[in-house]
Amino acid sequence: MEWRIGQDDSGLEIKEYIRRNISLSQRQLRRLKQEQNGILVNGKRENVRYVLHAGDCLNLPLDEVPEKALSPVPVPMPVEVLYEDRAVLVVNKPAGMPTHPSLHHYDDTLANALAYRAGQSGLPFVFHPITRLDSNTSGVLLTAKTQFFASRLSVFLQSERLSKCYLALACGQNDAPAGKPHLLESFLTRTGESIIRRRIARPGEPGADYALTAWTSLATKNTPEGPLTLLMAFPVTGRTHQLRVHFAAIGLPLLGDTLYGQASDLIGRQALHAYSLQFPHPEDERPMRVIAPPAPDFKAVLDLYFPDVPLPEPTLPSEGFLYDAIPDSSDQSAP
């Protein structure tokens, strides 16, 4: 990878430039020092004490070669690419596709599809998912091309600089007018011995994690299955099943969610779609926003009951929130 030195960084030693602008780990920096062509300036090998000048071209070989044992099996499966450059790949994950290999899912995941795609172009591949989605949740998913970019994006994720927006279809309706922003705040924990189900927990309960969701109702329509509400949700934290548990707890279980609600003839999964993702680009921190068109099964319900409802800009409201009371279900099984 190359960096062109600007006037503001002229006079810095390489090690100081790396510290300020590239955020390498000590292990990565150690490897660069040891490699024959680990640190090049204008094509010539230099050490970390070299003083940079405006116009210099600094080259660091940060692209990685995957270990065969860690590489997912390449499998030809279609996947919609929403955005790609040398640092990131953003896709619209289809419903029913796990994000990464696990028990019973060795060759039907997004990782397998992307490994095949990279192989067709003759490129090395290691799967670096930055955001993750449940198998039956569709939508935008961010991956990094290398460990370096993955590390940068992980820092942004941990500091809550990645903003996610979901579309959801919920059974029931809320009394507040459409467009009014709400906040759902609780603690979540596992239900009994289950490794899957989650429930609302008391503050301070062992194993409980804080969870915060901002959301707004876009419209409610009557259907043969009862009132159906189209929601836009912004999970401020990223807990397992956070949106599904939060909405079920206030009487708005997601359509088709058999874990926290019930099955539906309208859609064969929980009606949840990751609609938009905003994040700083890992190279220069320029703001990025990628939108994923709703999956076909989700769109079919929209076309049937919400054809006249436009999807607003996926922007988190800044004020005017209503706080929704969540019942304490710490002594009950998940809804």
C-alpha cells in the first residue's frame, strides 16, 4: 500500500508518520522492519528513522496472504456488491445466508461466496467481516479487504462511529404518531441455558449487557393478520437479537419472527433488513454511506401494504425522543 506524503507531514520520521496516520500494531511494525522490502520510500528501502519530505511515496506491504487452513471453501453463489475499493467490500447479504462458516454451515455462507468471487479474480482472500447479520436478516454488510483495514474499522465500530439503520415490519401498532422518534433502553441477557434466545434483564444482573435502540414508526396498515407497522430502527449498541427482543418487549414483535413472535404467511423469516450503514473510510476517514435495497421477500410485503409510503433518509434523529417503557422480564422466558 502507498501513501503520498503531504506538506503537513513533511519533516516527520517514518515511525512518527505511521503512529499518526496508519495505526499499525507493534507486531505489524516489527514485521515491516524485518522484511527486505518492508519499508520503501520512493522505491528504496529505509528504516523507521528516515525523515519524510513532501512528495515522498511511502510503501508498506500490508496486503496479506491467507493461510490455507483459515480460508473458507470457495463456492459459487450470487451476492450483490454495493460498494468496493481496495480497502472495503460492502454487500447486500440475502436472507437465509449465514455470514460465516460454523457447525453445519461449512459451504453456504457469505464467506464462501466472497472466497469464490476473489478466486475468480486471482486475488488472495481472508474474510474480515466488520458488521454481522443473523442468517435470516438481509441487508448491508461491511467487510475489510485486509487485516490492517479491519483493525481500523474495528476501532471505529468500538467507538460507535458506525451508524446502522434497519427497516422492520412489526405486528401491532404504536400509539405515538408516525415519524416521532423513540428510545428503547434496557439490559439483555441469555434466556436460561439457551445460547440463542435473549431476554430483558435487570441492571447489574450477571451476564447482562446494556442495549439502546432509537426507532420511529413510518406507517401502520391493516392486514388479514392484523395491524402491521413499518419501522425504521437505529441500534446504538450491537447486542445479539437486540432489535427483535426490544420490539417484542413493547408489544411489536417482528413479522415472521418465530423466536420472539410467531410465523406469518406474508414472509418466511423475521422481517428485518439492514437498510443503511454509515462509517468513516479506513484510509482517510471520509464519511461513507451505503444503502441496500430491501430483499425481494421484504419488498413484496412493502409493495402489498405500503406502496404509498416513501422510505425517508436513514438519519438518526437528534432530539425529541420519547422513552418507551420496557417491562422487566428477568424472571420470565423470552417473549
